[in-house]
Amino acid sequence: MRASPDNYIPQSVTNRRPLLMWLFVTVCSLGVMAVILAAPLALDSGHTLLSLTIYGAFSYVCHQIPERSFFIAGHPFAVCARCTGIYGGFALATLAYPLVRSLRQTEAPARKWLFLAAAPLAIDFAVGYLGIWQNTHSSRFATGALLGAVSVLYVMPGLMDLSLRQLKPGEKTSASTPSGEVVPSQTFSINSSVAPSDYSAPHRRI
């Protein structure tokens, strides 16, 4: 028996989901970078309330020490140089992601590469914290950008997998009518790949 037309799931919808997910993440990541730059520009143009709101929001995720931040228009970015690198690297890598991997790829690389990408940032932080040598805006930004870019290879596959998922058969609405009678056209799941065998019904055989 054939499944009801009401249960048909167009393949084009499934094919568009990874693209829509990528567009959503790209817009969001670029938007975060725009907001980071908007804070000092808003403060310089006299929009104090907007600027302080942005600085306040990012204060929960960054120390915002001016001496460790980039400046624009005489005011520091909303986050420090290292966080700017992380956000910037993530945004650029997300933008270029379709050039590197298929949007339908749901497997992430081995986790060792993520740890290796985080190692330069940890070393740069440690040598500055221990007073071995003074790290710079460039070293903070570069190590942060490396980690942010590589993390995209682990975040995007998970989001792509989420976008490709379908409802499980048990999560669909019941095929029975209000009176409890089963609708024949919905007896077999749409996900069934084989038709019912006539060997299970001898009276059907010719």
C-alpha cells in the first residue's frame, strides 16, 4: 500500500535546510562582529545608552581591559583583542565553510585538532600570566582567531546534522480516526522501504 499524500516530505525542503542553517549562523556571527565594532563607534557619535548596553552585554564574557583591547575612534572594542580574534576567526571561517566542506557533512574532525588549535592560545596566555614575556595585541588576536576558525569545523557539523533530522515515526500523529478505525492508506510508514510481502498472505498469490 502507498502512504498518504499528506505524509509526503519534499526532498527539496530537506536539501535547503543545511543552506538555511549556514546562512543563519553566518549572519549571526557577522552580526556579533558588527556589534563589537558598533560599541566604540556609537560612543563616539554620542549614542551613549546604546554603547553602554553593548559594553554591558559583552562584560559577561570578556574582561574588557582597555590595555588589552583594540581601539577605534578613540574607544576600545566591546571585547579584548583575544576575544576579537575568536569572534572574528569564527565569523570568517563560517563564511568560507562551504568552500572547505559540504554543508551535508555531519562528521566533525578528530578532537585532537581542536586541542592543537587551542594550544597556541593557552601558551600565549601562560607566558604572559607567568611573566616569561609580554604578549601583544597581535599574538592575542592571532591565537584567538586560530581557535575560533577551527571551532567552526566542530560546531557546523552538529548544526548540519540537526538541520537534516526528520521526525521519528513514533513522533508522527496517529493514523487512526477519531472512532478508532485505522486508515488503510496510513497503515505503512512513509519511511518503509519495502512493500508488504504476498508470502504473508497466501490468498493473494496467483
